[in-house]
Amino acid sequence: MVTVSLKTSIAKLEFGERGRERMEATYLVVMMTLLAGVVISCPPSDRGALLAFKSALTDPYLGIFNTWTGSDCCTGWYGISCDPTEGRVNDIILRGESEHTLFAVAGRTGFMSGSLSPSLCSLDRLTTLIVADWKGISGEIPACITSLPRLRILDLVGNQITGEIPVDIGNLGKLTVLNVADNNITGNIPQSIVSLGNLMHLDLRNNRISGEIPANLGKLSMMSRILLKQNELTGSIPTSITSIYRLADLDLSMNQISGSIPAQLGSMPVLSTLNLDSNQLSGEIPGCLLRSNGLNIMNLSHNALEGYLPDVFSSTTYFSMLDLSFNELKGSIPASLAFARYIGHLDLSNNHLCGEIPVGFPFDHLEASSFSDNDCLCGAPLMRVC
Ligand SMILES: *[C@@H]1O[C@H](CO)[C@@H](O)[C@H](O)[C@H]1NC(C)=O
Ligand SMILES: *[C@@H]1O[C@H](CO)[C@@H](O)[C@H](O)[C@H]1NC(C)=O
């Protein structure tokens, strides 16, 4: 339409001097139509959805919503950004911890109460929804959130959200980050989660999520961090996880996970942090886990792991942290551990180990507490002479 009237006004040029003034007026109208028509920033429906979102929340200390005035929600509204060509709301980024002046002026971190309004779900161009670390936002994750086709980042960490993860979370095919850690979420990990083919970062730590980890979680081939610490998860560690090529960080600690540790975890190409502590894992520690060159932070403490410590250490062994304390390990400390390239923090305490502590560089800086409460270990740094 705009193009048509532009052509019309150019045509008017041919009517000569007498038409000039009228032509200029037409030109002006065309330009105004262009400006208004091409960049309608913040359509009333987006603005309305944001205002409904705002009215379900209370921010008593910072006044961030005081900036949410005027008709153009794409300009000057704290935490809101829009697509520059279409003027639709793309991102809501509201973090309760920030360097922004509003926080400096208030001299404190953020706090908000209230809940997340389902009105968010009409923001159908939303790609980022971060409402993090407000400590007091309660209520449930609106179930309709799974109908936002472009959502890439969903980060609601550090609130008091209850209820379950929406059962059809798997509809969010573009999702790369799902972080709802530090809330009060219950229920199971929905099976549909294995459809999130682009997911890279899953953080459900510190909630009350129960049930088993979906057996086919390993289908999520883009995943680099799976953090499920401190929930009420049961069942065993799905072996499928060991096929996730990019997985760098696996934290399943402080759950009720049982069964043995899949040996294949020791041959994952980029896995560097493995925390399985405070579970009910049993069986022996797979040798390849301790032989792995990539793994350098590993906590297996507070389980029911038994058997001997595999004698698999070498000059390529490098652990910044290796905690095997509070298990049922027996036998002696393998002499090969003394040849390790580096061991920052080692904890073998509270097992049933016996015999002489090897002498060597990695042991030089270790304290007695690394070896205490075993059956019959002896030698430095313990007081007990062999
Ligand atoms: C989480 O829920 C439990 C049980 O409903 C409640 O006792 C607890 O106070 C809640 N914690 C938080 C941080 O809301
Ligand atoms: C390993 O996990 C245990 C139990 O969850 C924890 O107490 C300990 O501090 C962890 N070890 C290290 C070195 O972080």
C-alpha cells in the first residue's frame, strides 16, 4: 500500500510546478506512513501482555516497573527488548542481581513476590525469558509457556516456584537453556524433555523433583551441562547419557540414585566434571573413570561404593579434585597414585583402606584429613607409623 501511494506521488511530479506544493504534502504523508507503518514498535497486544505480567508481580524495593510507562514498550522499559525490524517483544531479562544503577541506588539485591502471569504466553515472538533471583516469586510455571514457538532461553532460577515442569516442555523445539534451579518444583522430569533436540544446558538443581531420570536422556546430543543436584531422584544413572558427545559437566549429587556407575562415563570425550556424591550408588569404581584424562573434578563421596581402588593411575593422571570419601573401599592405596601429574584435593577418608600411604609429589601437600577414618592406613601425613 505504501509503495503504491509512493508511486502515485511520484506520478504527481509530472503535473509540473502547480502540483509541486500538493506533491510535497503527499510526500510528507507518505514518509509518515512509512515511518509509522514499518516500525510499529510494541503492538498494543504485546504491551498489554507485559502490563498484565507486571501487575501479577510486586517489586517493593527497586521500582523497576516504574520504567514501564508510555505506549512504546520497546523503548526505555527496563528488561524489555524488541526485534528492531518488527518491533515485537523478543526478550524479557529481569535479574534480581545486577550492576544496574537501580540496584546501586537501592543498595540491595532484588526481591519480588507474586507469580508469573500466563499473559506471557501471548508474547509469541519471545525468545528469552529470564526472571531470575527474585527470591520471592511463587506460583507455578504457566503451562501455556510451552506454546511459545521461538523460546530459546527459559531461566527462572532462584525463586519459590512450585508445581511441576510443564508436561509438554518438549514442544519448545528451539530451547537451548532450561534453568529452573533453586525453586520448589515437584513432580517428575517430563519424558517429553528428550524431544528438546537443541537443549545445551539443563539445570534443575535444588528442587524437589522425584522419579527417575528419563532413560533416553542421551538423545539430547547438544547437551553440555546436566545439573540435577539436590532433588529426590531415584533409579539408576541412564547409560544413554554416556553417548552425549558434548557433555562436559554432569551433576547428579544429593539424590537417591542407586545402582552402579556406568563405566562408559570414563570414556566420554569432553566430560571434565562428574559429581555423583551423596547418593546410594553401589558396586566398584570403574577403572576407566580414574584413568580418564579429561575428568579432573570428581566427587563420588557418600555412596556405598565398594571393592578395591583400581590401580590405574599414571603420569597423565590430573585431578584438581578427587573425593572418594565415605564409601566402603577396602585394600590399599595403589602405588601408581604417587606418579600422578597433579592431584589438588584428594579425599579418601572414611573408607576401609589399609596399608602404607604412598610417598610422592602428589601427596606432599595433602593433610591427614585426606586419609583419616580408615581401617589401618599408616605413614605420613598420618601420625600412625607403619
Ligand atoms: C517448599 O515446599 C515445602 C513444602 O510445601 C515448604 O515446606 C517449603 O517451605 C518450601 N520452600 C520454599 C523455599 O518455598
Ligand atoms: C563432595 O561431596 C560431599 C557430599 O555431597 C561434600 O560434603 C564434599 O564437600 C564434596 N567434596 C568437595 C571436595 O567438594
